[in-house]
Amino acid sequence: MTNLKMNETLEYIKYIINYTFRILFFIFSITLLLNQIYPDFINSIVNINLFMVIVIILGTFSILFPLQNIYENFLVNDRMDFKDFIIVTFFGIFGGLIIFFKFEEKNFTTFATAILGGIFIIVLSLILLKEIKKNN
């Protein structure tokens, strides 16, 4: 195998690991939220701890062996567009729901904490995304 073909093969393997991590992380996040709502049902179907270990291992490999041109595919321009706000807002609401369902008592304090947690996720995500796009 030539050196160029070996590099292409390694990049392809890294791409598969990275893409698999993204999909499994998304599925894990949804499963974690559903586990807060229906714990007996989800625990009877999937072992959350084992699922989390698999996602962490794939995430570790994705960080240790990054793709060569990952930002060329992810960051097309240096300014945030509407799609970025939609994605960040979705994950903020998703995080707020997880916080809300984690509390046993549902009262004003739980509601306020979930809303503030969701806003916190949105603000930090926007700041981080703006900083990443500014540096590239």
C-alpha cells in the first residue's frame, strides 16, 4: 500500500468514527431524555451506562484523531447564520427539558431552573460558536 493510499484509508476510518460518534451522541441524548420521562421502559430496552461508555470511547477517538479538514466542511463562512441559531436553540431547549425532568418535584423553582439552564446552554453555545468562527 502506498503512503498516499494509507493516508486516504486512515482519513476514511477517522471520518467513519467521527460520523458514528455524532449519530450515537444524538441518539444517546434522546435516550437520556426519554430515560428521565420513562425510566422503567428505557432501562428494559437499553443499558444506558454501556451506551454512555461506547459514546465516550468514540468521542475520545474523535478528539484524539481529528479529521484533517473538519472546519472546511463545518464552517463555511465566518458569520453565524439562521441554521446556527436553530441548532443552538434546539439543544438549549433539549437541555432545559433534561433539567426539568431530572427534578422530582415539579414547581416554580424547577421550572425556573430549567429555563435558566436552557438559556445558559444557548448563551454559552453561541459564545463558543462565535469564537470558533472568528478564529477560522
